[in-house]
Amino acid sequence: MEHIGPGPINPSLLTLQKDHVSTNIWNGGEVTFRARYNFWHNLPSAPVLEVIRNTAFGHILDIGTIEINNHLITALVERWRPETHTFHLPVGECTVTLEDVAYQLGLPINGAPVTGVTSANWEMICLNLLGAIPTDKQIMGQRIQMSWLDSTFAVLPPHADDVVIEQHARAFILRMIGGFLMLDTAGSRVHVMYLPLLEDLSQSFQYSWGSSVLACLYRGICRATLISHQIEIGGCLHLLQSWAYDRIPMLAPRVHNNDSQTFPLVQRWAQHLITTNIPGHATNIIRSMLDRLRIDQFVWTPYMNITYVGPIPDVVRARVPLICFSLV
């Protein structure tokens, strides 16, 4: 069997090939990337849930726990080009878009950029917006331990007023950001710089949270693509996995209830999976399936025939900055 080298014929655009993970594989190396995610084990109490459901993060509460196929993620990362932020497949180039974020996660994509101050008295901001101050060990620079959020805001005090309820809601939203939406390769801390944007929870819809999630995902895949000792990947890989399942159905597991009206779409994979069409432990098999992908096996418009009974994204096309503080 004749093998074709992974590098471009013309290196003028794809200039990072010598550092790309595909070169490492071509030279006999092998790596299986590990997805980082830190799900919450328990939902907050009813008053806190009611507040969160009325924010831009309300749909995230419905997603549930989803396992990641690390071998599928590995095969996708090998085909990602950081120069173009696209996957290079035999059928063409493709990428995760703002439309995917809107349908898969139910986050707003139209609005102000998620950015703001990056240097402040974070202890005082925590006191004002969370009602508690973490210790020096619990907050390092701009990042706070999610275990501190879990323990400090585990139980809503009896007869809590609206101020305390909103403090618990902000803490749990930080938990969702740091453990699911915009997590780093450690998955144990979350940036406090998101907290000032949650001061008025009724205004959370004014920000393009979907853009920031997509920017973080791009950054996570780009860092994993370039040869290093890193095997963990940051960003919302549940978004990437669900995107792959919808775009390349032959990679997707079969589910008991394949309801096209489920929203957000990511939550379909939280249910018990009957079986998978691919071995979950064989990166080389998934790699081979992608190598032989035909044009009729890739779905370019997966949301055309989807109808929902419940709320749907009002905007799936927007002109917004793809930015999340320092990530552009």
C-alpha cells in the first residue's frame, strides 16, 4: 500500500508542518490525547437553578454527564491545521463554527466580546460578588480552585435572600465555565476574570459567550497539534465530539432515543449508548476511516431539517469578535 506523506505540497501557507503532530506520527511516534473536563456532581438548590436558567447558561444545566472518546479526539487533532483553524479531510476543509456552538450548546453567539479587566483586586471582587474570600492557596493569580467553589457553595443557607442566591448562582456558573465550557489543561481552576461579567446576571445574554467558547476550543486544539509533551487538551471537547458525530454520522454511537428535537444537541450523548460504530480504543481505525472519507459521508448542513418544540437559537449567524480576554 502506498502511503502519502502528511505534509503539504506547497509549504507557503501551512508553515508549521515540522512541528505538527502528524510529522511525529509519520516518524513513528504515537500519542493519545486526553480530554479534560470536570463535571459537577450535584446541581444547586431550586432557587439557584431558577436564577441560572434565566441566564445565558441555562441550557448547559440540561446537558448531563457525557463521556469523551479520546481516540476520536486524537484522530481529529491530527488533522487540525493551526494556520487555518480547519480540519483537513479528503473531502475538503471544515471547522467548528458559531452556528455549531449555538445548536450544540445553546449559548448566545451574538453580542459583546467576553473581555474586560485582567488586573484587579480579585479578593474584593470575590467578596462583593460571591460573598466569600478564597485563601492565598485557593486563588493563584487570576485563577480560583473549583474545589473551593464546590465546598463553599455546596449548600444554600436557610432563608437565603436574593443577594445570597445570586452569589451561589455566580459560583455555579464559574463552575460550568471552568469545568465544561472554557477549561484549561488542568481542569481544576477557573479564571476569576469572568466574574465581573456576571455581576448583573440579567444582562448575561448581552455577551457572545459562544464566541469565547469557540476561541478557547481553537486555542486548545492548536496547542495540542504542535509537537510537545502535552497530552491533555483544553477547551470544550464535548462540543468538538458532538460536532464530529453530526458531521460524520458513521463515527457516531447509536442511542436509545435519537430525538431530533433535543436541545441543546450535545445532551443527546448523555444518555445510555447502545453501541458504537467504531471501536472506542482504536485510534488507528478511526484514522483510517477519516483517510477514506467520501464526500457523501460528510454532512455539510446538519441542522437543515432539525425542528424543536422548545427554545431554539434566535441567531446562528453573527459578525462578532472571536475573542476571550487574551485569546483571539
